[in-house]
Amino acid sequence: MTDDLILQTLLPTTHDLGGFKVHRTLPHKERTMVGPFIFFDQMGPAHLPPGQGVDVRPHPHINLATVTYLFAGAMDHRDSLGTFRTIEPGAVNLMTAGKGIVHSERSPASVRPGGPELSGIQTWLALPQAKEEMDPAFEHVAKDALPIIEDSCVQARIVMGSLWGRTAPVTCHSETIYADIALGAGGAIPIDPAADERALYLAEGEANLDGMPLAPQTLYVLRPGISASLRSERGGRVMLCGGATMDGPRHVWWNFVSSDRERIRQARQDWKAERFPLVPDDAEDRIPLPEVPMTVSYP
């Protein structure tokens, strides 16, 4: 039965960042993308010590869009467009890097005295080749603006794209589906078969797909066109992601994604030479170009 449902099972690489863990399932040596999703990280869950916080210093991106979605906690986003926005659970921060953007992510000062929570998913979406060098942009969509499909035992929030007959108001640069599915004990929901490429990720608790148990922090790439039901006996949280097959391969090096290796080489030089724009109110320190990045493309 497993082979009928699952095309690939991608196990995570886990990094301990001191105080919290990050589980990364994309990019993977066996697969780079699912639809436009080229990077998939689960942050936490964690409760940091009082007085501490997350401090991701300014760093650059090109030719991609980042999507930040929290389960718990809060994060301050600043970028080189002059944007400042605090994201809280259930809302969406979509940052389109296009030809180049710099941003930072930090725990708000207001939550640091008590020790901030951190739990959520951060993803990168590859941009279609025709949009890779578009102007950078930032978009925040509040929790209450995202459609919800629910019954007594299920609440599914549509984060991006169209699912179950509803559409999220978040910009999609290519066909994209993304949903946060909270299953209560005994809850079940059908998995929409429409997208070219789809994957499921058990972020919390317990769930199964047509009786096949899902392992936590594992990305299950579904076979195209299959219909199946997602269920939970004791309660769980599952992310559904995917979309249309992208228009060719993408290369990844550190925070840079592109269809063109030469473009990534240029971005590396630009960051090293400080030719990227600065982040207002957060320009004094930045992440240096690494010699050996944690995220690289696979042949």
C-alpha cells in the first residue's frame, strides 16, 4: 500500500542551533523541489531561556520567495525595502527576493524577558525563470484573512493557493498549494489530488495516510493523482505543500537560489563586496559569506 501512495520519503537533517533544533527536509540529496518548494525547515518547538532570543542577522537572498509561518512565538522581520513587521502564529510573511533583498529575523524585545517560544515552518519557493529577477517585495497576510476548512475534529488553514474549494489571498508566483492541517482525536480530511506535486509533513503529534503511519519531521512526497485520507487517532498537525512542477532545475548555494549558476556566483561576489542594500535600523552587523554553507544544491 505504501508504494501506491508514496513516491519518496525524505528524512531530515537536524541542526542544533543552541537552544533550539531545526529539521531540514528540502533540499535533499534525493530531491531538490516539491512544486516550487525548494527549502523546508521546521524550527523548534523550543522555549528559550529568559533574556535570550533568536537573532538571525542581516543576510541576502536572490531568485526566490521565503514563507514564514509560526505555530507559536513571534518574530520581528526587517528588510532592505524598509519593511518592519512582527509575525505571530497563523499569519504569513511572504518575502519575494527577486533580483536581491536583505533581511533579518529577531525575537521581539517584548518577549525576551520571559524567554521566547519558537515553533514553526520556514520555506523557500523557487521563482519561475521569467520572474527570478523581479523587483523584491514583502507581503504580510493576517491569520484571520486565511480561509479555514473545519469540522468538529479538523481545522485546516489554507496558507497559499487553492484547496478544498477555497483560496488563500497570499500571492503565488507559480501554482502553489500550502496548508496547515490540525487534526483532533479521530479527525480526518481528504488530501486534494489536483496539484502536480504534493508532500505531507507531520510537524506535531500523530497521523496516518490511509492507515500508513507518518513519522515526525519526515517529508512524504505523494504519487501524482492519488486520492487519500489523512487521519489521526490522538491528534496531530500536518503540513501539506506542493504545486506545479517547476520550469527546470534550480541551484542552491547558502541563501541563494537560481536557475543560473553564474547568477549565484555573482551574488556571492556582491555580498562579499557589500554591494547588496542595507537593512534600515539593523545594518551594523551581518552574516558573512560562508566558506562551506549548510545549504547547497545537489547534482
